[in-house]
Amino acid sequence: MGKLSMREKQISTMEQTAMRVSRVSIAVNALLSAAKLAAGLLASSGAMISDAVHSASDVFSTIIVMVGIHMSGKAADREHPYGHERMECVAAILLAVVLALTGYKIGSAGAAKIISGHYEKLAVPGVLALIAAVVSVAVKEWMYWYTRYYAKKIRSSALMADAWHHRSDSLSSVGAFIGILGARLGFPVMDPLASVVICLFILKAAYDIFKDAIDKMVDTACDPALERELREFVLKQDGVLGIGLLRTRTFGSRIYVDIDITADGSLTLREAHWIAERVHRGIEREFSQVKHIMVHVNPN
């Protein structure tokens, strides 16, 4: 077996990092969801049980993320000559659907209790549910920043989606805390109301994840700031007199670049080719998120 190329090594390292973060996420969520479910049952809190279901869905969603990242890291083949990066987007879309369904079930259950109007029959949550909510906020906020850090480091949309899932869980735990506290202060309707609020947070996170994944699947242009950096870098290269056209498009978590550069019209074909080659190699070296560059040379 031959040596891996620098690009293949980079993809392998990114996948290993994503898998390590995902394994931590699964372990933490499994323990946290079990603890919150126990607290919700023992303390008679529907909001905490809903929050536990949300955390349990994180385990499933992280598995989806792991599968998506693994598949997106596969090398290009005859059937997929441009690679498999968009599998990350598919994973993110599946995650958004799971989140939306989870939010709907939680919200509908809470709404049914509110609509019933029998608030006096609602149990008053115990203090254990309050403690569980505080612990959940702290743990999930830490998981958000931990996952977000590595998602930005390896530029993984699926891992970033999982980070926002942690954030939505943290916010839902804040809602659970407020609802449980309100119920303990003599407003029992606050507990199911918290479930409805949790539902809204989850649905918002699902929408954001879904929109981001769709944008990356329909060849949306990359960030204007990155395009400016590309322009500035190319204009500094020897032999480049100007830029006629620069187009970018996202492909999963990677970027494709098409650029027209202007060079001295009296150059030989070989000399013009080497200018284009320097631009090509330079962009690949300096911008790791760029997967492919097409450089076209126009005479001045």
C-alpha cells in the first residue's frame, strides 16, 4: 500500500478528531439523559422528562453525525469522482429531522396538558428536578463549546450541527429550570409550559441546521471574507497582473474555486502554465478547506 498524500492524511486526521469528539458526546449524553430521566420520574417533572428525551436524542443524532463524517471522508471513486463530502450534509439533514420530530413530540405533550385546563391535577415537581436542570445546563454548555471548537478546527458542518444540538439542549434545560421553579412556587402550569418552550428551542435549532445543510448542497458561494482573502493571496503571486473572475461554491464542508487570472500576453504557453500552477498550489497550501481549484489564464 502506497503512502498517503498530504490531503489524504489531512482528511484522516479530521475524521479521527470528529470521531473522538463524537464518542465523548455519546458517553456524556447517555449518562446525562439517564440521570435526567431518573430525576424527572422521582421528582414528578414532565419538563425534566422532556429534557431527558431531548438529551437521549443527542445520542442518536451523534451516531448519525459519525456515520456521515465517516462516509464523507471516503476517497473519490469511479461512481463519485468528486468525492463524498456531501454525505456530511445528508447527516446534518437527518439530524435536523430527528430534532424536529423530538421537538414536536415534546411540545405536543406539554400543549395537551395546558389545553386540558386541569392544572390542579398536575404534580408539583420535587427539588431533585431543579438540581438536575442546573447540572444539565452546565454540562451541555460545556459540550457545546467543546464540540464547537473542534467543528471549527476541522471545518465540519455535521459536527457543528451536533454542537448546536448541545446548545439547544442547554437552552431547553434553562426552560425546564424556569418551569420547574414556577411550578414549585405555586404555578403548576409552568412545568408543561416549559416543555412547549423547550419545543420551540429545538425546532429553531432544527431549522438552522437544515438550512445550513441545504445551502451547502446547492452550491452556495462561500463567505465573502474568504473570497477577499483568496483575491488578496492570488494578486501577490508572481506573474499575476489581475483577476478577471472569481467564483466559489461549497461542496459539503469543502470549497471549489474557479478563477480567471490575467498575465503578460507575451509569455510562452509553458510560462503561463507555471504561473497558473503556482496559483493552484499556493491556494491548496494556504486554504485547507479548498478541495479543487480551476485556474484559467487570460492575456493582458
